[in-house]
Amino acid sequence: MRVVLDTDVVLSAFVSPRGASRLWLRAALQRDIQMVLSVPLAIEYESVLRRPQHLARARASTRDVEMLLDAMVRQADLVAISYLWRPILRDPGDDMVLEAAVNGRATLILSFNGSDFVGAQRFGIGVSAPGPAWHDWQQGRP
């Protein structure tokens, strides 16, 4: 399964030791799933995770963010953005996630804001919240 994690899912996994977001990130880092990542998306993750309020919630340092991102980059299938599909979605930040998914041939985008990704289906990419997607994956459904 090839998956793109929306920034809200990565943030949730970073600040909370429990929940489906953390399970998905762990699965990606252990290569149980194939995480798809682009450079612009990795930069977005870094920008969000380094915000002081998020570091405080996670009880983490900027070094912790660097180590997490390094691990993600090592495990991910890094994709180049060969064609800009923009604009398709309402939010340019969401277009960046969709571009990584399309260029990386992802089967699923994980996001808490699925309604922001209306249009992803035309590329054959599913969109789901982490909890329901985790349950389906554990039950052997895509």
C-alpha cells in the first residue's frame, strides 16, 4: 500500500503517543507500508512540527523534529514533482499533498480533512481519516 500522510496526520503522530496517526507513522517507518513523500511536503512537515506550540505539546526539541524527518526521508519513496496539477483543490497546501500522491502513484491519502481532497478520486486515489483506514487495513481491506 502506497500512502501519503497529510500534514495534520504527521502532526497528530508527533504530539500524541496514541492513536491511528502514530500507528500509520510507525508502519511507514518500519516499512510495513510505503510512505510517499516529496521535498515540498517534507519541508511543510518540518515547518509545522517546529512551531513552538507543537514542540511544547510533544515535549520535543527541534533536534527531535530533525531526527524524525531524517527517518521519514530514509524510509519514504521520495518522488519528484514532474507535473504541477494545480489548482485542483481549494487549498494550495492540499494540492501539494495531492501532487505527491499522483506523482508517487499512492493508493491512499490519510487526512483528518477528507473533504479538502474532493477531486483526488479522479486520479484513483482514496482519501480517509487515519482511524477508519487503519481499521480497514488491519481487516485486510485496502
